[in-house]
Amino acid sequence: MTEVTSSKGMAVSKILSSDGVAIAYDRVGQGPPLILVGGAFSYRAFPGLVELAELLSPHFTVINYDRRGRGDSGDTTPYAVEREVDDLDALIRHAGGSASVWGLSSGAVLALRAAARGLAINRLALYEPPFVVGDSDRRPPADHRAQLTRLVAAGRRGAAAKYHMRKVVGVPAVLAVGLPLLPMWSRFKAVAHTLPYDAAVMGDYSLPAGQMSLVTVPTLVIAGERSSAVLRQAAQEVANAVPTARHRSLEGQNHNVSMKALAPVLVEYFQVR
């Protein structure tokens, strides 16, 4: 572990991944180690992740990190999903050799891929991995990763963020016009250059059932009761595909989950001996 000074003059804890890229993280609380893996647009200073880390800190040593390319973490080219799995492996090793892991959205899929590779994960919890499992359900365009990469290469982070929200998330055009007015828009743009990374993690959004069958650790797959049918069905199918998984519906919640509603579920699950 190293401690360096960020551009804001604050001390930042970092570890080196297997390829030498520095991964920044915050550690809070005491107890068994628990690592948080954010999804698209998420990084360790994102308010929701900060809130969740604080809510979990009375029970766990919570590690909240910047995925590569985001916040204070480094990056290198070319990108590969396996490098992000290596980053998580480095954090687990630094945490003591094993840790529990929670993932959100595409971060949940990254955590799944890590578990399938055999990382030393004690227990796994996933919130709405956004696979598309229905034959008639809308999928992102086949070239969505290429389009995001093109926009990022042109320095058009705002356009990349809009494209992701429109073509991947499925925000209606009439609502997408107002996206730049959102209070969080500047935070979205700050990490929009990593959207192609999330696209790589997701692939074509199909459920990799073969890979899921390799997961052997206890797994909880959570979906919001008020989320779209597509997301709820995907969560159920992930739970069906992972031999050690169970499914839970979170009352009153959607993809933009309340951390106050989620935290007690995670505490109950991760504290099981």
C-alpha cells in the first residue's frame, strides 16, 4: 500500500495491480473485509457509494475503490476486463487474502466474473446485474461499445454519457434532452470516458450461463420491486444460473436503490457465519 497526495491536496491510499496500475481506495470501519464495486458512472466519491460505506462501517471494514480509469486510480491501454478482475484480486489480497464483495449493475457483473475466475471471495451480493434475458427485450445496439469509444476518443464525454443513457439504459429522447441539467451530470461526465469499459464487461448483454455455473461462493442476487421487468427477470435468471445463489426482491426500490434500504439487507447477509 502506498499513500500519495491527490490533486486536491488530500492523502489517497493506493495499491498496485498486477500490471503496475495504481488503484485508489478508501477504507472505513472495522470487521470482516467487504469490497464495494460500482457500476457505470460510479466511483469511490460518488455519494451513493460513500453513503453505503458509512452505513456498513459499524459491521465491516469497507473498501470503496475507484475502478481503473476513474477518480484517483490509474489506467493503461489497451483495456481488458481481466485487468479489472486483477484489480479486484489485488484489493482482496491487500484486505487479508479473502473478502466479501458487493457489486452494483455492471459492477455486479464484474464481481460475478471475478467469482467465476476463482478469486478468494467469501460471500457475494449483486444488485441488478443488467443482463437482457428475454428474446423480445430491448438490447443496446450491437455497436454500442464502438460508438462510445468513438465519442470518447473525440473528447465528447457529454455525448458519450448521453448515448449511454439513451441507447444502453433506454432513457426516452424527450427526457434525455434534460440530462445536462441534472445535479449529477458533472459527475457523470467526469467518468464517461470509462463507459466503453462497462460495455466490455457487459459484452452483448446476454447471460453467460456457462461462466455463472463456475461460481461456487454463496451469492445473493437482489432486485428492486419497482425496477423494470427486464432487470427483475435478469436478477432471477442470474440466481437460477449460479448454483450457490438465492434471489431477493427489495420492497419499494428500483435501479436507483436507496442505500438506507439496501444496507440492512447486506448486513444481515454478510454477517452470516
